[in-house]
Amino acid sequence: MRVVAVSSGISWVEVPEADLRVLCGCPADSVKHLIKRGLIVPTERGGVTFETGPNAILLSDVPLQNGAFSNLSEFPILQMLYRQGMIIPGHPNCSGRKPLLLGLAQQVEAQMEYVMRGNYGLLSEDEMLAAGVPADMAAEWMRMKLRFAFGSIRPPQDLLDTCIIGDTPAILPGGVTVKRLDVNVFEFAYDGETTTVDLNLAAGHTYETPYHLGYHDLEREYFSVVHSGEGDGWDPERAAMSSILMFQGKIYLIDAGPNIHWALQSLGIGVQEVEGIFHTHCHDDHFCGLTTLFRADHRIKYYAHPSVRASVAKKLAALTAIGEDSFGEYFEICDLQLGVWNDIDGLEVRPIFSPHPVETTVFHFRTPWEDGFRSYAHMADIVSLDVLGQMVDDDETRHGISSELMGQVRADYLVPADVKKLDIGGGLIHGCAEDFREDQSGKIILSHTALALTKAQKSIGSGAPFGTVDALIPSYQEYRLRAAHGYLAEYFLGVPEHQIRILLNHPVVTFNPETILLREGSYCEDVHLILTGLVETIEPDSDQTATLSAGAMIGESYALSGDPSFETYRALSFVRALKIPSGLYRSFVERNEMSERISRLADLRNFFNHTWLFGESLSNLTEVRIAETCQPYYLATGEEIDMTGQDFVFMVRDGRLDRYFDDSVVEYCGIGEPLNESEVLFSQAGEGRLVAAMRSELLLVPGSMVRDIPVARWKLLELYQRRQRTFSSLRQDAGALS
């Protein structure tokens, strides 16, 4: 057996004698990792060029790890079916063998539904009508969808084989066996040889990006486009096609593809700064970064046509085991009307229907300026006009599109803009640069391809490396200082405006990436209010780190107490911060009689900052609200606590609680551990009994507050699923023994 550690949470097991190649773990961009490691390479047989690669996928037992999707099999399956040729008639690899999904029954079933939604989006006219699509439009869209699908909506069982890994070893093709040793730990065996694969991510770790993005120091422009990805789902060197709009100091994303967490960090943008996302469609290279946006402490606005939102919600539900109606608990839903200009606080957006196998719109953006408007068009995903022309059929009883819709799509595609970004991926479902040779746009950017541009393509459009910016309207105001005023005014409620301006009248400084702002053991000479960028806190003798973004105060508690810092603060990106001398800050707090309040809040915030649940992406104001509303709860040694009906998250601040199953301790809940997630999320009693192992102090955070913080809600869901799996396994073991 050949075993390769590909990346965090991804391994490769190959048994050549059995013709078995298993991709173990398939988070975002796993195909790109395989390409980078040389496990997918171009080859040729019988005059046919194709790619090598896996023919089986071992799924993670857990759908989420450290907030990210663990099982995203869409692109690995597509690679097997089409780029390896397993589904192409007459291809050397089309032998009747199908891609094989291995894993827990629950995860395999979830992946089948997810693959179905990734292939087709909404599956019927009825689903389209339920999403608000007019009847005549739904009928035409369904005709088109069936043409893309070669005449029928095929269940994933037609394309995939499955193998459930239960309590006994599963037998794979060629006589290879695999069994589960522990959660996410598997043993492969063949001909007397064994190997172990561990798909677990360590605490504080996340899935890696296959490409390096560097660091970029962005200005906050009045209206600009930041190019955050120009590749596709196969390009191992670039992020998938996406953009970031800056408008009047606010930040909007267009799509959320793989590794968007790393892209935002590279650009010095905290998820707290994201105002909203404009979403084109539900394919993974535009979709699977949505969980990054759950890591905010507010519901980010979700802008899409209702049909796109419906298909996205259904696909997301398959991956997370949460209901479609939960979508609005993580996003602020802002539905857009198709084909008209929707006004969003002065930024106008026009979604345009784009023919694609799933519900898709492209976007035109504009805002008024001197001689009319400045505009940007984001054209992902589009289709070649030649391919679309072959689909024209005015007979409504047959699959295809009407000549009228064909003409409308062509006209919409060619509407000029100051800057237009195009999908030129080619093939049956992507665009062609030649269709835009006569386009009158001011600047055309060619995107959504893994291939080098040809001379002909270069004569049509430009490129846009990651982090480059097209400033459509420059800014003549300082948005960072306006934000600083807002942060301070919210924090120091009731303090006169002239006092706030004392703090504002200080320099804004820039820290380069990887620079230490405050070192452990040193005294705080200046308090830094982060205006843009990300800072991590590093605590000695702990694997737990916290990420701080815009609005956070670096060194505040140490400036007030005069004590040396207990941790190190280090820039993760370019950071802009308001630099306030510690002595002046201390006198400001004393002068406004806020010393007791700020010190008390600083102590509580420091505790919450170093917990897994609240130690990431919380704004200064959210931290203050949590600290002000929590209440203490004390337990004596041996005392049992009943949380039934209690709408609080219980956080262990001191001591330890033991969780019992029957008479055995199955979990030790130490300092920083959250409890009662099942009551807060689902109003159902938690599993097991909780008993104080020693005198313990808990902090009770209102459930209503936690449910309004997407990042905390998302983590509680992951915790709930992990504990449910643990107790399910314990019950099975107990049943087997009895």
C-alpha cells in the first residue's frame, strides 16, 4: 500500500494490485491538493488524453471540523467522471466502474443529496414555484435544465457506488478492507499489510489552501473592485473566480468559494467588516466558503434571487443536517428582483438570468457619478453563445430554450460596463472569450479558467492577479477614522463627544504582517484600536488562540492595570490601528468615571476571548454585550446540575464538571468549556449527567444572545453533533454488551 499525507485532514491510500486509489477526506480544494502533490497528473492511453486520480472517497465521520466543511465531494466526483473519463462513452476509463463513496451511513446519504443539488439545483417546476419563480419562467427554466442534463434528472445512485463503514470491516474492490478504529480514524488492510489514516483536525487548526496568496494592504475606496480569484475549481495556483466590492467604506463579497477565509486574511479584511454577499449560484467553487461568513458575530446580508437562495439553502441543509429554514438564522436574507435595478443604500445591482445547470444569475453593479454611472459586471457562470444556440428549440414540448430567451441572454451578456469580469471556462457550461470581442466595456477581465490565455484571448481581455484593484470612484474621505469614531462612541456610551475626540486625535499606524504589537511579559505603552486587519493572540502553554479584528482594543486591560501582558499580540495581515498612549487612555477612563466598569468588562472579555466558543471574530461591542449580560453560577463539589429548560449557554470559568453516561465519566468539562448547547439550539435536554468534580464557577450567557451570533451558533451546532455522535456510539456499545 502507498500512503501519502496530502494536507491537513487529507490523505491518500493506494493499492495498485487492487486498482484502488482512495482520497481520504475531501474538504474544499482537495482536488487541487492532489494536483499539487502529483497524485493527479495528465496522461495518455490509446490516443486519448485524460487525468489520473482517485476512484474512491473516504468521508469524514463529522461533516464539520473547526467550523469548515469536511465533506465536499462534488469536485472530486466530477474529476473522476469527466476528467478521468469514468462516465464518458468510449473512453479508456469507462469500464462500468463508478466512483465509490465510503463512510458512515449518515454522511454517505448526506453526500448523495448534496451531489444531487450540486448537479441540478432545484429539481422540479414545483420547487421553482415554491421559490417564487413565475410559472411560465419555471417551465422554460426546466426545459433548459433538462437539456443541460441530457434529458433527465438522474439520481446520484446512477453515477456513484457507496459502501457503508459500520461496526465491522468493509470490503472494498480487490479485497482491500477498511474499518473504523475511532471517530475519523480508519485502518486499511490488504494482503497482510495495514495502514492507519486519521482525518481529525487538531484544535485551532484548519484546512490548508493549496496556493500562497501573500499579503495586501488595501485602501477603502468609494467604489472599487478587489480581485480575489480568477481561477476555477481545477486551478491549483489560483483561487476560484470571485470579487470583493468596496462601496462607501462597506465591503461586499461576490460569491464565497473555497478558502475564502485565507483570502480575506490575506487582504486584511475581518469577517466582521463584511456587510453582505452577492451570490450567483450553488456550485462548490462559488458556494463552499459560506461557512466562513457564519464566523461573524452578526448576520451578514445575503443578496440573491430567491431561486438561487432556495437551491443554496437545500444544498447547505444536506451538508449540515440543519433545516432549510435555518438559513435565515445565519444570514439576513435580502432577496433581489431579477432583471431590474435593486437599490442597496446607493449601490444599485441588477441580477441577470444566466443559463446553467443550476439556478444562476450574473450581476451588474452601478452607482451615480459625474457623467452618469460607474459600473462593474460580474459574469460567473455564463455559457458560450454557440452552445446556447444549439439548445434553441421553440417547441415547448422538447428540451431546450426559446429563441426569444436566447436573444435576451445574448443582449444581457453584452451590456457594457466600465469593468466586466468574464467566465471563459469553455466546454458545455461555461463562457467563451470570443463572444465578447465586440463588447464595448471599458475593461474586460478574463477569468474562471485554469488554462493560460491564448494570444486571441489576450487581445480581448486583461488578467487580474489576486489582490489587484480597479478603483471606479476614488475616495476623498477617511473611512477608517469614521469607523474608529463609531467603535469608541459605542464602547463609551454616554461619554460626551468632545471627550471621544480626545482619543481620536492620534495617529493611525500601520503594522506589517507577522509583526508583534505587544509581547508577552512587556508593558503596554500604547493602546491600539484596530481599524482594519487581523491580529492573533498567542497565550503561553496553550494551543488556544483568539483572532481580533476591526474594533478590538489591543492592550487595554494592561494599560489600565499597569501589569505586564500575559500574551503576545501578532499581526496576521497588514493592520491599521489608532495609537493611543496608555497614560492618556487611563486618565480618559478615570476622568469619565468608567474605571470600575471597564476593568470588570476587561476581565470578563479576557476570559471569553480565550474560549473556543467566543474566541474568534467577535467585535468589541459584542464582547461587551456578552460580558454585561452574563451572570455567575456556583456549584459545590459533587453537586449535580440540571439544565433542562434553561435557555443559557453555561461556560465553565473555574473548576471542572464531569459528564456521566450511566456510572462512567465520558467527558471532562474544564475551564472555557461550553455546556447546554442542545437546550439553546433545539430546546431539548442534553445527554448524560453533569456533576461538579470540585467547587466550580459557571458563567450563564443568555441563549437569545448566543443564537444571534452566527459564529457562536455555528460552533454550538458542531459541538452538539460531536456530543450526539459520542452518546450514540456509547448506546450502541452498551446494547452490544447487553
